[in-house]
Amino acid sequence: MTVKLLIGNKNYSSWSMRPWLALRAAGISFEEIVIPLYAGPADKQRILEFNPAGKVPVLIDGDLIVWDSLAIIEYAAERFPDAGLWPSDPALRAHARSICAEMHAGFAALRSECGMNLHRAVRAKPLSAAAQADIARIQQIWSECRQRHGQHGPFLFGAFCAADAFYAPVVHRFRTYDIAVNDEARSYMAAMLAHPAFQEWTTAGLAESWVIDKFEND
């Protein structure tokens, strides 16, 4: 039975991007179901039919429904243990989970001030001190990971894993809002931008015609 992944607009939905990218990069087969966000009550009802919380992403595996990006990735890692969604070493796995949890729960200022919007023309904007602090912390995370594991590959823990999927929308945010980054972060962003699954998501997002007005004001 094919796993299904319910997602929102690829142009805007950073939370949808995370499990989609993790599954695609790991070579896990799934059926993609896209429901445009904020498009009206009919589309909202379609989401509610799968998830009473009314949010995407949602993974459907037979009769099982899993929602929330981190929960989906954790389930997929157990369902497909050979896919390499987490590092195999327990210490590295704990580190990867820690930085995913930090992304999952934090960086509210950056999220609010620099929403993911692939169609937005690349340009800088004034950012609050809180958003600047978020940017600095993310670069610190990336630099520490790359300094520890860079000899094993270009991603945060060498090979691409769930941690990279979790920080993928930030790569788009940094690019779109022309945010200055250090050399370590720039190198990491280049590796992410060149990843086939990352490019596949980006190309599809740029091809979308849906527009959400409230996300087009910056």
C-alpha cells in the first residue's frame, strides 16, 4: 500500500516541505496530494477530512494518519529503517534530533518576518533584533555541524538526513531575503540548492499559480 503525503502549496508551505523533502531524498515512495491553503472552505474541509487539526502536512499509511512534520519524519524513520533519515550513530542521531526540535519550536521572529515565498523577488528587508538573533543562531548550528562532520559530506551530518530537511526552508528564506551569511553557511546553502529533491520542490513551487495575498505584503 502506497504511503500518501498531504501537503499545502509548495511556494509557501515550509512545514510541508520538510517531510516531503525527507521522504524524497531518502528514496521513500509516496503519493503526493496537494491542497492549496487559504483557498476557501472546500479546501479547508478536504484537510479536515484527514486531520481534525486542520493543518498540513499529513501522512496517510493505510488506516494510520500522522500529522506534524516532526512526527511524520519520526514515523517514516521507523517504518523505513534502512532509508537513513537519521544518522546511524546514536550520538549524532541525538544531535540531529536536538537541532530539529530547536527548529520545530523556535525561530519565531525569522518565521514571522521572512515567510517562505519562492515567487518573491530576491531583496533584503529591515529585520528586528530578534530575527537577527535567529539568523545568527542558525548559522552557529550550521557551522558547528559542518565543522564536525564536513569530512563525511556536504550536509549537516555529512550525508543528507532529516536535519537538512528541517532546515531546508531556511535556505530559501536566506536566499529570498538576501540575508548575509558566513562562508560555512554559504557553502551549506550551495549544497542544499544543488540537491535534486530540493530543486524538484523549488521548480514545482515556482510553477504554482496560487497566490495568498496575506503572504505577499513584504
